[in-house]
Amino acid sequence: MENDIEIKDVENYRSGYNEDFSHQQLVMKAMKKVIEIGTHELYEGYNEVITDKYGNKKIIYRENTKQAFIEAVETCEMVMACDLDEEAEKNIKRIKEELIKERDKLLNEQVRWFKELPPNVKKTYGTIVVTNKVFNSQLPHYHYFQTFQIKKYREIFAELTKLTERLDFFASENFEA
């Protein structure tokens, strides 16, 4: 009776391999997501209107892949927060300071540009709001900043990639002849 083994339902059994917590696997998944998004054309989100064969219109939102890329890098940085060494922290801080400096510069340019417009030209813009707190997506300053922001988030991701090498996260394969 001691050696009796009862086997229950095994149809949905999965081995514990994929269920084990592994920080390196989390980092790898986060990095894969960044690479997956970053290797495609990055564009702003938009609504696409599709008409079916019966004439019914359906609106489908297409994701803002620029923002998705930025969020993926921020998530990767969040996952790796416990791994950041002095060099990575210093470099990422510098990149984020460059982002803030460029954002502030472009926001101020946006306001200055709009204030300097002649009144008759301002009327053509209707009731748009221009402040030094947020970008107006109808003006070019917003798009300049987005392009700059993507470039800087690529630099942050490069820093995280260099960090994984310093931490020796890369698995090596052994080949035998």
C-alpha cells in the first residue's frame, strides 16, 4: 500500500519549466517586445473606416506604434530596475535629461511661434490651444519631439542591452565536434 500511486487527470499537465520564475526570462520577454515593435514602421494611431460588402461602415483603431515602442522600452527598464548599475543609471539619466530639455525647448518654440503669427493667420487655425505645457498635435513641434523621443528611447534600449551583457545574461551554446 505504501507504494501505491494514484494518477489523476493529466490531460492539462504542464511541466514546471515555463512556470518557474526567472528574472532573465522576464528581461528577455521585455526586450523581445521592444525589438518586435521597433523593427516595424512606427506611426501614430489612427481610426480606419472599413466598408463591408453590404455598405456597413466599421471603425477600427490602429495602435499608435510610436507610443507602444516607448512604453515597451519603459517596461523593459522597469523590469530591469533591480539590475541597473552605476553606468546604466548615469547614461539613462543623461538621456532622459536630454529628452526633458528638448521637450521644453520645443514647447517654448511652439508658444513663441503661435504668438508671433499675425491675427489673420491665427484665425485660420480656429480655436486651437497652444501652451508651453503640452504639445498641440496639429503643429509640427509635436512631430519633431516624437521623432527625437523615439531616437532617445532607442538609446535607452541600447543602454539596457549593454547592461545585459555586463550582467552576463546571454546564454552561451556549447558545440561539440
